[in-house]
Amino acid sequence: MKAAVLEQWKSLSVRQVSDPEPAAGEALIQVGLTGICGSDVHIFNGDLPIARTPVIPGHEFMGTIAGLRDENAAGLAVGQRVAVHPLVSCGACVACKRGQPHVCAKLVVIGVNRDGAFAEYVSVPAERLIPLDDDLPDEVAALAEPFAVGYHACRRAGLCPGERVLVIGGGPIGLFAAIVARRLGAVDIGLTEPVAARRDFAESHGFAAFDPLRESCLSDLAAHSGGEGFDIVIETSGVDAGINAAVEAAAPRARIVSLGFPAERFARYNVAFGIMKELSFIGSRVYPREEFSETVQLLTEAVRAGDIAFDRLVMDVRGLDDLERSILGVAGGKERGKILIRPV
């Protein structure tokens, strides 16, 4: 099969490799579409500690079941379209025993430290497959993984209808988190983003976008919230300025959900504000399987309702030969929305 192999950091080659052979309990998936994520940039550059080489990247994907090694896989059949929950946990660590396998101490991520979906075929555990309804388009199904990141952040925040939400960072994850928050009933949703094209893109989706580099940004955010601050702040940038803006813009007793990794793994923020406002700081890492499944259902319902402009969220669909230039484009902030790769 044709696949994009990360031979070593910053060295990606598209070539013929052997087809994967599913182990017991696994399914062979003919890949339909795979999204490029900011994490793929870190994997390409060697900045993600759990990544390895050589590896076939690609963890945001959907496809069709081409083979099943588990004949008793309930609700699954060859020829069925599926989204793939790309996390494989050990089942034995503290997190797994507590029913939180998505924060497994030995978490394996398909496309990070196990071959993924920038290829014609990929082998995955059958239990990771989420069947898709016929009216959910492939292009939307391929967005399930990044939308699940935003969905989990909103769930971690305990978002309730009528609450104000601020999203720090207007890349795809930030935008998708804002879209999910709106669908869950949030109001007065604001988004900060230094890149003008991304701000314009967020505004085209109905969000109030603010430039964090402007001196008036914090006062503009205060005015947007009626002077009360935001009940929930979802921080996706991972930079000190973003985290400090979250603390300053938060309402008293607000919840700040962090899912943007700082480049140095450490960040500085105004601890006094955190104490004086009694803020809650909440980490958010990927998503449990049930929330991934709920995200697929949310996307299906949104397609039926026509209340999310999915056609404008996907910037382009390209081939495997365009993968490296596309990753570099994402790294340079040149892509406003999602780039999908069709391997065949």
C-alpha cells in the first residue's frame, strides 16, 4: 500500500509499504480521509515526547471496515463506514483501573506511537470503531477527533446553558471548542487570536474575535462580557500571555480549562488572581471513548439541523504527496481551517 512514513524527525517519505495485518480483535480499515492536526506538526518536528520513528502518522480519521479478525465484534461488518477513536490504553495502570483510560500512564495513540492513517490501510482494535450514520458525510466524520477534543474540554468545564465562554487561541481546536460550546448552550462566546485571517474566519462563524496583541484587548473582553467576566475560559494556546489573559478575563469562581501545551512544559501566570477570584484550573487531555461517540452523534445531529457550516471548516482535500507541505503550512499558521488527506 501507499503510505507516508516519518523515517526520522523532519524526514517524511511517501512510498510503498506492506499492508498491515490485523491481530486478533482488530479490524483492517481502508482509510477514507485523515485530518492534519497541530500535533502532527510536533510529531514531524520530534517535539512530542511519546512519538517514535519510524511511524506512519495520522490520528484524525474515518474509513471503511475492510476486514475483521473478531467475528463477534457487535454491530460491526465489512463495508461499514466508521470513525476511529485512536487511543489504546493498558488496562492496568491507576487511571485505567479508575475508569479513566484516556489518561492511561502507557497510552498508545494510533498515528503517534503506533502506525496511523496517512496510508491506504490501517489496523486498529475493533473496539475503537464508531459506526457512522449514512447521512454523516465523510468530510464531517473526519473532524470527529478534533471536535472531540473541544467537546471534552467543555465537559471538563461542566458547561451549563447560558454561561459565558472565552476561547484563547483561534486555530482549529479553539474554533471547534467554540462551536461545541455554542451547541451546548453557551452565550456571549469570545475568542482571542493574533492572526487576522483566523480572527476573520472565527467571525464568519458567528464568534466575537479579539486581537490579544492590542492593548485594549482585556478591556474589550470585559465590555463583551458586560463587565462580569467569563464563566469558562478554554485555553488552547499554551503561551504565558494566553494563560494570563484567561486568568484576567475570568469571572469570579470561573473554570479555566487548559489543553494547550506550553513549549517548555511550564507556564507563568498571575497566581494572585487565581487565589483572589477562587478560580478552578482544569486540565483536559484528549477524550474518553464515550465522549468520542457522543461527539460523532453531535456532528450527526448538527448536519441534520444544518446549524454548523461544515463546508467552510475544511479548507482543502489533498493527496498523500501533499502531506509534508501541508504539515509545514499548518506549522506556519497558513491554514485557517482543516486540511484533509485522501490517501487513495
